[in-house]
Amino acid sequence: MTITRINPESLHTSPAFSQGILVEGGRTLYIGGQNGTDRQGEIHGDFAQQTEQAARNVMVVVEAAGGGLADIVKLTVILVDGQDLLAGYQASMKVLAGYAGTITGLRVAGLGRPEALVEIEGIAHLS
């Protein structure tokens, strides 16, 4: 399997994400939306705490499939409007430091569970 990060010189370069990722060979894992739930299904804490837990949950799914951080090629972060994106980013980097895949952020009015402030979904490509 080969993962090539695509960052054309004519586009903005960011240390936080790649503009595109080309994947050849391997297996694909689709990671369902993870919010800040603990093992018992409870959601605790503020936006930053929920974001860190959601990132941990993403990694648990990836690792259960035999992958790691470098295998994640796409993340979508969905946050409830009014939450501080920078605080969420900083919290997620406690778990996802070094992530170089693609990323999309969306603001929404609310999520499936009213107490949820963030949800992270993703795609990983495993060898």
C-alpha cells in the first residue's frame, strides 16, 4: 500500500492537513462518527474534553482494525455552532499529534445527542 500526500505548490500549505491523499492498494476503514462518549456511552465535559475523547474513540476504532495514526487519510470534524474551533483543535492534538491527512470542519445547529458538542468521523487506509 502506498499513501501519497498531495500538496500542490499553487495551494496553501498547512502543517495541520494535506490538500489531498492518493491511496493505492490495501484495505479501507470507514470510521463512524465518534463523539465524546466514554465506554458506558456517557458524554461528559466541555467542548475541549469531548473533542479529546472523540479523537481517542477514533483511534480506538483504527487500532482495532490494525491501523495507526499514519493510516488515517480523512477526518471530518462536526462541531455545534458556537464552539471554539481552536480549543477543539488543541484538545484533539493531544491524541492526533502528527496527523497529516485531509480534514474538513463543519458547524451545525446540533447533533443526534443534545449534550454532544462534537463528532469526528474518518477514513483510514490499511495495508
